[in-house]
Amino acid sequence: MGNLDTPATVRGRLVKAALDCFLADDYHRVTTRLIAKKAGANISMIRYYFGNK
């Protein structure tokens, strides 16, 4: 089987991971690398969907 991730699910996971990270720590201590890791996504997807942090 192929990858079942749709753009909506990847974007949604990134948003949820970012919210969780920002609620748990200071904005300046949260990195895009950490957000991507928690979302199980490639770091380049953050720039693709949002431009930056």
C-alpha cells in the first residue's frame, strides 16, 4: 500500500503538534524541527503549508 496521508491530515497533525508544543513551552524555545518530529512529518512540510513558524 502507498502513503495514506492526505494534505489535510499532514497539515492538521502539524497544527496540533505546534499547539501542543507552544502550550508546553515558550515560543522561542519551540523549533520547527521539534514540531515536525512530534507531527511525524518532514520538516519541509512546515514551510510548504505555513511559510515559517
